Amino acid sequence: MKRRNLITYTTVAATSAVALPALSQTEPQQIKWRMTTSWPKSLDTLFGGAQTLCDRVAAMTNGKFTITPYQAGEIVGGLEVLDAVQQGTVQCGHTSSYYYKGKNTALVFATSVPFGFTAQQQNAWLYYGGGLEAIQKVYADFNIINFPAGNTGTQMGGWFRQEINSLADLNGLKMRIPGLGGDVISSR
């Protein structure tokens, strides 16, 4: 009985010794992800930022991990990115968190707030003021891991043909102002 065990153990050890180096030299499997965005390809600053991120991931991994970005509407609508990632329709997304303030108002602080921080102040808060950890806790409720992937700077208040001197001057103007700024303007 002992001889039979010795032969079995020796065979297993010899097979492992031969197979292990071969297994360690096999090429790792290539990883391919899809990224949906909130942007049309024509918005080079925004969609281009997502494309740059994807290109850098591919370069850093020697092409072993590739992410293909898709413009708004190719997979899901531009305001459905969070849901698409949460539901597993895509592996990742590139969007602005203020689009999802209806899900959790705290999400607006993960992006620029009209009349709020400058880009440098936002980055300081995220990386040195506990902001990133706070926002990641909010995203954890959606089973999403988030991290900053670009900063377009402070949201502008607007450019108008006529001077704005009072709230009455805003009546009848059409504006695109999302997030908290949109709430403030629409409540006037």
C-alpha cells in the first residue's frame, strides 16, 4: 500500500513539475469591455475624453484589456448610462453624475456644480478632502464602483444676448442647466 501511494505521489509531482512552467507561460485571456456614454461622437471634448481613457487602458495593458466606447443611443440612451452599468448591459460607462440626481441627490457632487468649485477645487475635494470616498459610498448603493475620468471645469451660468439684472430677465429664456443649478433656475 505504501509503495502504491509513493508511485501515485511521484507521478502527480512529476506531472505538476512538467505542466506548471507551461501553464505559467500561457498568454492571459484578452479582456474586452463595452462602455456606453452620454455623449455623441461629435462632442470631441466629452466623447473624446472617453475614447482617450479607453486608448490609455489598452496601451497600459499592451492590448490585453480593451474598452470600446459607444456614443449615446448606440446601446442605451444618453441618460440611461447608470442603469445600463447597474443592470450589466455594459461593463462601464462615461457620463455626468448630475444626470442621475433623481436617484440620489448626492450624485451631483461627483461632477461640476453650476456656480460651484473650479476644476482644481473639485479635484482637491475628491482626492484630498474625502470626496471620492463619499461619492463611492453613494455609488455602492447601485453596485457600481466609480472613479473620476475627466473634468470639464465649472459649469457656466450662460451666455445671453441681453444683460441679466433680475430674475424677471430669465423669463422666457431657454437654458440647458442640469443638476442643482437646473433646480434653482426652474424654481424661480
